[in-house]
Amino acid sequence: MKAAPFDVPRPPRNENCVIVGHAGREKEYLDRSMDELALLADTAGAKVVERVVQRRGSIHPATFLGKGKVEELKQILSDRDAEVCIFDDDLSPAQVRNLEKLLERKVIDRSELILDIFAKRARTRESRLQVELAQLEYTLPRLTGMWKHLERQAGGIGTRGPGETQLETDKRLVRERIARLKEALKSVERERETQRDRRRREYRAALVGYTNAGKSTLFNALAKADVFVENRLFATLDSTTRQMVSAMREMVLLTDTVGFIRKLPHHLVASFHSTLVEAIEADVLLHVTDASDPDRARHIRAVDDVLDKILTEPRPPRLMVFNKADRLDEDAIAALRAEFEGCIVVSAVSGEGVAELRQMLYANSALNAASKRGVTARPEAI
Ligand SMILES: Nc1nc2c(ncn2[C@@H]2O[C@H](COP(=O)(O)OP(=O)(O)OP(=O)(O)O)[C@@H](O)[C@H]2O)c(=O)[nH]1
Ligand SMILES: [Mg+2]
């Protein structure tokens, strides 16, 4: 496929950045949200040199921060020699424009940062198409702010239709590219349909959960596989499936999936929709949570929110799996079991609880096979 006519704006690599937050909406979580943003910035390759937060006041419609804070931020950017500032909340296209003008620096929001990480991590043709689609959908309403950038790129003979302004041409090119990407994605989906039918007959378990919860580590431990694991966000983008077979010949198809995060850009959820739906179209969802994270309750909610958006009825049963138990003491584990009745507590690293989880999956697979045999034995089902 030909390259896009535009470079989607990217956060600069290895450049100093200042991260910016506003306590406007979620005061009590601001610091941890900023920690997460710092990790995202680091994953994207930027160097966080300072944090700026506005703890009081409401969100300014034109500039997000109040006037005083904008001035303070400008001073910090210049003192710390920072090229870019990254906002923890999503900004409107107008806010980005206004801030860039006032600060004379590049302004990026959380969604754009996440999109950039996805773009960097995408390996397969399908995930590349999906990320590019999400980036262009995100970029389209912001094209006015990219005027200079586009002027440079799209001035060739014949690119402009009669009476079109430069901006209209740019928008048209982006829309055309979006349409082509959607078509390409449809054909990839069709290619996979046969494989999907075959898999429908097996017992399928899917690992879902917040990014960095340890899904891939647990996947490797359960399926004795060798999937990429990293202490960074969004190590996994493409789902991977492995067959697990027990000594008794029970079989489980285990799938590892992309991690979720708070405020996941909705364009990303939309363009990853079909892969996600396929990955989690399982007989059981293993919702993996980092039990040692102080924010685990919010992580669980964020994952549930995304699942709510993409799951259709009937939903597969969901099993809560708390990972990184090696970081908890006995009391904390007991409290966890009391809070989440029927949950599984494991450590993918130490191996604690992994054999039990595997056995449980095999037992469910055997039950599933028996009930499927029961169904197909009925005369009307033949
Ligand atoms: N202490 C401890 N660390 C763990 C455990 N499981 C995973 N980790 C670590 O957590 C980090 C993230 O692990 P991954 O398996 O990549 O997490 P993931 O959920 O697949 O992350 P994404 O693919 O980014 O969504 C790695 O540094 C792992 O070594 C565990 O049981 N205990
Ligand atoms: Mg992973």
C-alpha cells in the first residue's frame, strides 16, 4: 500500500517534554494519572523534564489552563529547554491551536500520544492499517491547525480540484485515504473468516486487561510460549493465539490481546474493533489485573468500560485473575479474595497459581466438549 499523503504529526523522539495536568475532573487521581502519562511519554521516546499541574479553577474553554498557568508553563518550557508539552486530558482542536500559538511549542494530548505509541508498535499489516485509520480520523477535524505543515506537502500539480482551497484538498485526500484503509481492512477481515470458523469449535479463553497487567507474561506461563513482554505500555498490539493441550488431551485455545488504558482514544477502539471482537469472542474472558497496583480498581473499571463498548450479548463469562501476587503479603491476598469472590490469584513470574488456572481451563474445556457433544447428539441439531 502506498504511503499516506501526509505525515501524521508525531511527538518528537528523544526530546525534552513537559507533562501537564489539570485537577478539574478527577482531583484525587491527578498524581497517578500524571505518573501514567509520564510512562506513556517515556514509552513514546520523549524525556519528561518537568510536570506542571493546575490544581484549582475550572478548565478554560480556549486554552484549557488559566492565563497564569499558561505563562508559568511557557517559562518552564524555556527554562528546561523543552520542545513539546503533553497534556493528560484530550484537548479540542481549538485548544491545541491556541496553546501552540501562546507557548510557541508543540502541544500534544493523551490520545495523540497513545496513537503514536500504537503506530510505533504496530507490526502486522492489519494493525498498521488500523492505527493509520485511527490517526487519520483523529487528525481530520484538526487539519486547520496543520495548515503550514500541509502547505509544504500537498502542492503538486493536479492535486487541487477546480475551486478548491488547499485545506479542502487536504481534507478530501484524508477522506479518500480513510475510505481506502477501511476497504483494505475489510478484505483482511474476510481472509481471516475461515480460520475463525474452525476456532469456534474449540474451547477458547482470552486474556484481557489493563496495559502492563502481565497478560503476555501469564500467556507465556500458561501456554509455555514466548511472546514479547516488556515493562512498558502497549507491548502487545496484535493478538496471539496458542493451543494448550493437557496430558488428558483436553484442548484450550488461549489468546493474548492488546492492553487497555484509561481514556483510550475512541478512534483506536473503533478501528481495532474487529480484531478485538474476534480476540474476545471466547468461551471465557480472563480479566487480568495487576493486584499490586494502587490504582487497580480504576484499571478494572477502565477495562470494563471498553469491554462494555465492544461486547455484544450473550457475553462470555468473565473470570477475574489477579496477577503479580508475589508483590502482595498474605493479608492483602486474603482481602482480595474476600472482595472478589471466586477470583484467581496468580503470579506469572513466580508461577504461583498458574498450574491451578491451567487445570481450571482444561476442566472447563472438557465440560464444554461434553456439552457440545450433548447438543450435536440431539436429532434436530444434525
Ligand atoms: N512482579 C511481577 N511482575 C510481573 C508479573 N507478571 C508480569 N510482570 C511484569 O509486568 C510487566 C508487564 O508484563 P506484560 O506481560 O508485558 O504485560 P501485558 O499485560 O502483556 O502488557 P501490554 O501488552 O502492554 O498490555 C513486565 O515487566 C513483567 O515482567 C508477576 O506476576 N509479578
Ligand atoms: Mg502484552
